[in-house]
Amino acid sequence: MTKPISLLEIAHNIVGSYVAPGDISLDATLGNGHDTVFLARSIGIGGHVIGFDIQPQALVNSFQRLLQHDLQRRVTLRLASHADMLLHVPKQWHGRVRAVMFNLGYLPGADKAVITQIDSTLAALNAACVLLAPRAVITVLAYPGHAGGELETEQLAAWSQRLDQTCYTTEVILSSHDKPAAPRLFVIRKQADLL
Ligand SMILES: C[S@@+](CC[C@H](N)C(=O)[O-])C[C@H]1O[C@@H](n2cnc3c(N)ncnc32)[C@H](O)[C@@H]1O
């Protein structure tokens, strides 16, 4: 039987359809750096990725992964909350960011008590909307199945419904494991500038 495509692969496919060489993109939750490597490949030599995490181990793991692929020169790593991304993205890139990826929850292999929190997640999403270019995308992989994750996912859904529908569309993609606690992928698309 063919293995079902994972939500992470779907997120990469969607982001890959937006990002082109030379673009700016953000990894809001570095973790072990898988998404950062994907973004760094997608933006090419002329583009740049800025990645955020609050745990030093995540920056170490991500940097090692980037080194393995010789992609480290395309990426800036910040030990900072994604809630503060506006402070870390250079002013000249505001309004030019093509994609922002969030993968919520905890750092695999580390302390599971250090997880994303709804207040900073929503602050980061609002900041991401300020930074986005016309025709850009935010993906958020959410995990209602772990402690705090259900509330975070509910509030995320409520936040996305409050977005200005003339500028943004939201799609929620459910996991093929048809359970209420299964992960889900929020895809927030910003329209191209209307003429
Ligand atoms: C599921 S992991 C991310 C996986 C990662 N994208 C990858 O490709 O390996 C979630 C990460 O979010 C980080 N995190 C939690 N709160 C954060 C915050 N306020 N700002 C930035 N990162 C945060 C955690 O430390 C953890 O490393």
C-alpha cells in the first residue's frame, strides 16, 4: 500500500509552490532544522531564511543540519521568540516575506515541557501577516493531541477566522489519521495585490 503523504510533506509542497530563488522566508520554530533546510534550498543562493527558537539546542541542531547540506550562509538563526520576529527581520524585508512556517509543540528529543504557547503563537502570526509579501503563505502544523495543544489549535482556528477575508484565505488540512486529536495543517494564503 502507498504510504499516505504526511502533513509536513503537504506543507513543504504548498510552501514550495510559493517560494522562488531570491525570496525571503521565515522558520518560526526551528526545532531540529528540517523545515529550515527545506526553506534554504527553496530560496536559492540569492534568498535568505531567518529562523527562530527559544531553545539553544534547537539552534545547535539546526546549524549542524544546515552545515551538513552547506546551506548555512543562506540562513540567520535567532535565539528569540517568534513573537518578536518584527524586531529581527530587517526593515527592508518587511512586506517582502514569501513564506512563514510554524511547526508547533516541543523540540523532539528535548524537554517536552517547553512547548509553543498560544499567546506568543498568535503574536507571531500577527507579526507574520505584517511581514508577508503579496501572494505569500503561512503554514502552521498544529498538534491538538498533546498537553495544551487542543486549546492552541482551537484558538488558532478562531484567529484565522478573524482575518480579513478580502486579503487572506485559510484552509485546514486534516491528517489521514481520522481522529479528533490528530495533527492538522493550517494554510493561510495572502492574496496578490488587487488591482
Ligand atoms: C515541533 S518543533 C519544530 C520542528 C522544526 N520545524 C523542524 O523542522 O525540526 C517546535 C519548536 O518550537 C520551539 N518554540 C517554542 N516556543 C517558541 C517561541 N515562542 N518562539 C520560537 N520557537 C519556539 C520549540 O523550542 C521547538 O524547538
